[in-house]
Amino acid sequence: MDNDRDVEKALPLPEFIAQLRRLADALEAGESFEIEVEGETIVLPLDAVASIEHEREDGSEEIEFQLKWGASEDEDEDGEASDEDDGDDMDDADEAVALSEGSGKPAGDPVPA
């Protein structure tokens, strides 16, 4: 059975802000985070690796706040181990800690997205 999934859901800004706040609160409190996306409950484990990605192409820009975990954490999009050096001396664990240092407040109950 294939468990691959790639879902993107647009949210009204107030709902997006509420979800980000719940996520930041959970991370700061050292708690796992749950969110429902298109009928599936996703549980973010405490060892997830955080990153921020910026893309620019054809006059369009995008920022993604990403949290990755599981077996594919160190693999590229083709499922192969990534051996790229991004030129940053910070490893993924250090980056995750650096990104989590200014987070929010205690977590609330899961809310569907």
C-alpha cells in the first residue's frame, strides 16, 4: 500500500495564525502537536527537524516553514540520501534548536485545519 501524500490547503489568515500559534506553543512546551489536514490527523513528534525555505522563480516568491520527521528526513525528493552541502556550518539539529528559540506559549487542543 502506498502512503505517499502531498496536500496543500489554503486557510483564511486568522485560522492560519491560530494554527501557527498552537504549533509554536506546543514546540515551546516540549509537547507533540496534532493537526487534522483533509481528514487525516497528523502528529508532529518532538524530534521533528525545523527549517525555513525560500523560493523565487519567474517573479513569484514563496516561504515555507517546514517540519520533517521519519525515514525520509535525510533524503532528497527522489528518496536518495542527500549529500549536498548547503554551505551552512549548522547541522539540522542545531538549526532546529535555533529556529525554536523564540516560540510561543503553552499548547492548546488540536483544531482541524
